[in-house]
Amino acid sequence: MICPECHAEYLDHIQECGDCQISLVDACPIDLPIPDMTWSSLPPFEGKIYADMAAELLDQHSIPYYLKMDWFSSAFNVEATSLSGQMVRIFVPEEHMNKASELTLAILGQAK
């Protein structure tokens, strides 16, 4: 059973979402429509290690994201702690941008 609002999964015997208070549907997550999202980029990170640190913070706060590396790193699947000039961008949904920016300021060297 799936909540059509927040997409939380429940056991078959539960009929209502505990968070949204709406009726669940008998579906698989892949059957539900993908919600429209506007993605925004955080400032670029110099190197994958810093981007990974930021991604871990976003994971801890349940903020969805995706990473986009430069062409060379992506094309050749090169991952190193420090490639000269390697830039990594992290994109988050617009509604999470403020929180994601707050969380990653220190990693970017821009503490409040």
C-alpha cells in the first residue's frame, strides 16, 4: 500500500497514511506518477570528496539531490580525492534549496 501524497509505503493491512491522513492506494511506487520538480544548483564543489560530504549531509536530512560532474570524470568514470580543476555540482529541488544551502555552507568555506 502506498500513500498517493507522500509516496510512503505501508503494509497491506494499513488503510490510511499516518502523516497525510488520506487513504492509501494498492500500488507499487513505480506505478505512481513522478511529481514535477524544479531543480536548482548549489554552488559548485571543487572535487568529489567535498561533494560527497555535502551529499551525506543532504542524505541525513532526507533532501533529494543528484550530482553532476564534469565531462571527463563522468565519461571515464574517474573518481579521485582531488583531480585538478574537477568541479561537481549538486542539484536539489527548489523547495529544499534554502535548507540545502544552509547545510553545505561550511563545506564550501562560506560559514555564516
